[in-house]
Amino acid sequence: MEKRSIIHMLDPMPHVSPFDINMAVDAGFEVIVPYPHVKLEEINGLVQDTIFSRGPGGVKRTAIFMGGRDIGLALEMLEAAKKAMVPPFEVSILVDPSGAFTTAAALVACVEKELKTKHETELKGCRAVVFGGTGPVGIATGIIAALAGADTHLVDHLSIDTALEKASEYNRRFESSLHGTYASSGADKARLLADADLIFCTAKAGIQILNASVLADAKKLKVAGDVNAVPPLGIEGIKLKDFGTPLKYAGATGAVGIGALAVGDVKYKLQQTLLRALLESQQPVYLDFRDAFKQARNLL
């Protein structure tokens, strides 16, 4: 009899996200076990308890999901888990803290698609501005865009020091070329938009970041994407289901917008695809934002 499929969901936060639990159920896992308050130093023991209890065949029906809110910590947990594997006792792992990797991958892939379709150009060489750029989704978005060749700027709404610190941290980690900046006023935002080809809006839900007045200064804008699905939306003039819809308030002719539900639809399909890959792969796979972006491109 085939063993039941199990996913162990490891999270350093007080609660494992109900969103991720629901997604694991819908992806086909039969047993979902959440582990809150997980510390980095506990990963080795948890992983080895996971792999040695099912045998070489059972590990193929076993997976680990790593969440949280700190993408750096999540990636450190992944590395610790990989070191704990003892072939042939290995299980597949998906890392997606706060849904940041799948959301960011979907967002950048959607923007890239419209950039190619509407403007016949690529991410490489474009100037990208990431509002909400020091949160999990913003950082992941910035890393993906920068590694694809975009001149990418992470924007913090209060502190340039925070933005510079995050940019430096992830540049060291991934050999990328992120920049850090801030925008605490409309004038600051207008300054950043003046030379922007791409806008990624990844700020907190329910906060409008860019209004019509500020967007008028975006005279080079090609594509803007928003992941805020809670009114007021992050970018004025972009509706939830827009996908390549003209952005009427932008100062640039030909600028288009992508709404949060359009991105969210791709994100949902992407996370389901990655979770199913944990079940279906005959060899262990370790999936992070790079795999998410590759798969998001395939979905589009």
C-alpha cells in the first residue's frame, strides 16, 4: 500500500499561514503538519526525524514547506535542511516566506510579459522602482528583477538606511546590484518615477502609494504592477483584474498596468504547481524564488 503524502510546514512565526495550509491541501497533500516557532538550530533535528522515519520509498511521499516573514532566515533554513539530508533519505522542499517568492515571481513575470508584448523590450537595462521594497515581497521582487538585468531600486517609505541595508545584504548574498532609496513624500516619489521604466508596488495592503498627480511625472514608464488587492489600491488607475491595460494617469504614452488579482491568479497557479512538484518529483528538489520565477514565466 502506498504511503500517505505528508508535508511538514516549518515556520519561525507564532502561526503557520492558513493560506499556505489551504494551498497544500488543494495541491493534494493528505497530511499537513504545521510547526510554529521553529528556530534555525532546530532544522537539522526536524529534517532528520522527517527523513529517517519513512524509508527511501516513503521520502518521495514526504515534503517540507518553509515559511515565515524573513526571507533571509528562510533561505538559511533551506541551507540547513539540505545539509541535514542523508542520501537516499532526502525529501523535497519549497521555500516561500509570506508567499513572497511566489508573489514576486508572478509579479515580475507578468510585468516582463507586458514589457515584451507592448514595448518589445526586456527587463535587462530597464530602470525598475520597487515601492514597499524593504518588505518580504518587495525584496524578493527586487532580487528577481535585478538578477534578470534590471537597474533595480528598493524604496523604503521612511528610512534610506533601511533600504541601503537591505540592498547591501542581498547584493552580498546573490551578487546582485540592488540600490536602496526612500520616498516619504509626493516629491520623493515623483523624483523616482521620472526615470522609471517599471514600477513594482509591493507595499502594505490598503494603502495607495502612487496617485494620479505623482504618476503624471512617470514620463518614461512602460509597465506598472500592483499586488495590493485591498482598497484603496496601491496605484491609482490600475484595477484589480487589469493585465496590460493602458494606465491613463501615467505621463508616458503607452504605459500599461497590471492589477493585483491578475498577478494573484498567476501566483495561485504558480504555488500549486510548485507544491505538486514536491509530490511528483522522483528526485528531491529544493525550490526557491529562482525556481518560482522560471515556472511563472512558463505559466505565461
